Amino acid sequence: MLKIPTGQADAADTLRRPEGDPSLFIRPFTLPWKQEKDKESPIIAFRQVTKIYPLDSGDVTGIDNVSLDIFPGEFIAVMGPSGSGKSTLLNLMGCLDQPSSGEILIEGNSVRMMSDNQLTDLRLELLGFIFQYFNLFPLFDALKNVHYPYATRTGRIYDTSRAKEALREVDLPEPFWTHRPGQLSGGQQQRVAIARALVNDPSILLCDEPTGNLDTHTGTTILNLLSDLSRREGRTIVMVTHDPKTAEYADRIIRIVDGKVAGEKG
């Protein structure tokens, strides 16, 4: 399961603060290394990456000596049985874990060489996260859920224009913008979650079973939306899935078995 990035996991304290309290949001910042994407160079590169989790009962290897390249605009599906290392791979791509050995490069920059603040900046500016169970703030309406990461990055607490633009991009009708997650259907919640992932205009979307909690019709709608974001807007999408039919929407399928890349298709 994809970890929740720092900031979202601490929402309980945030939600208790008065609305409009500037302490809701941290300093605005930008990535000095963010640059125009080179289509010929990988946007994500793993070089002999291993992740080991030390446990009292014995070390567990999440992924083992994985090397791979993902290029700008690709739609990648990652498949494999439970416990194969799919979520570990996604967590490492999202800079939510550090490798035990090997090198991970995001837009040519070594993750290992980044400070905690730089990793936070990277997650806010370059990466968007989409979860199976949505992970929306239950006390925020749809608009506030989408606006929160934008305000966190820019410091623009009251300017919701970008959040509204993102909600229009995922075709959520305006009357639903003032609804809290519990008042929305599963498909509507996932649209809000995708809008939240898009609000900071990330280069990369990391999706952990984005249709796993949806019915077939709604899931197909969400997959068409993700496919359109890749093909029309050139966003790089990495999607973990158990479903072969879901994986068919991707340009390339990477299969993980026992922590290793067991094959590719596409």
C-alpha cells in the first residue's frame, strides 16, 4: 500500500485549527532544479536498487537489485502477486522510502543526495499521489481537499482558482464542490482525489490501485481519465494494479515477482 505523504498524515491537527489560520500552511517554495523535461532521458531511473526491511524475525527484501527507466509521458502499469514488491517500488518512486542500496534518480537528480526539505519540495511539485481509498480529509469539502496541497506549496491560502480549474479538469460538476467526502460516491471521491493530485501540476502521477474500490463502469471512466492525462497532457503515470484488464490501458506493463523485475510488455 502506498504510504501517505507527510502533511496529509498529520491532517487531524490541521483540521482542528480555525479556518483561514495561516499556520495551516508552510512556507511557499520551489525546486531550483526543476527544468524542461527531456523526452530522451528517463524521468524516473532505478539503478540496482534494493530495499530491505529489518525485522526481529529476519530481514525482508522488498525489492531486489531493480534497474529500470521510465520516460516522460509514459503510462506504466506495475503488476505482480501480493507481497511481490509493487508497493515498495511505488513508495521508492514517491520518495516516501529510501533504498538500502542502489540509486534512484528523479528528473536526473539523485534522491539519496536530497535533504528532507528538498524531498518534501519534490513531492509537492513533481509528484501527485492517487490512492485506492481516496484518503480525502473527511471534514473538508471537495474544493478544500483539492486546494490544500496548492496552498501548502504556494502560500496562497484564499486563492482557490487553481483548485477549481483542477476540479473542472476531472469533470466533477460544480454543485458537488461543497460536498464532503461522505456525501460523494466512490467515483466522485476518486475524481476529487485525482484533482488534488493534479493541482500542483506534477510531472508524475503515482497511482496505487486507483480503481480497486470502484465498480466496473466507474473504474473504466477513471482509467479513461488517467489515459487522457497521459496522452493529452504528457504526464507520466505509474499505476499499481492486480487487474490485467486495467493494465491494458498502459503503454507498458512491468511485472514484479519476489522483488525483481520478471518481465515487461509493451
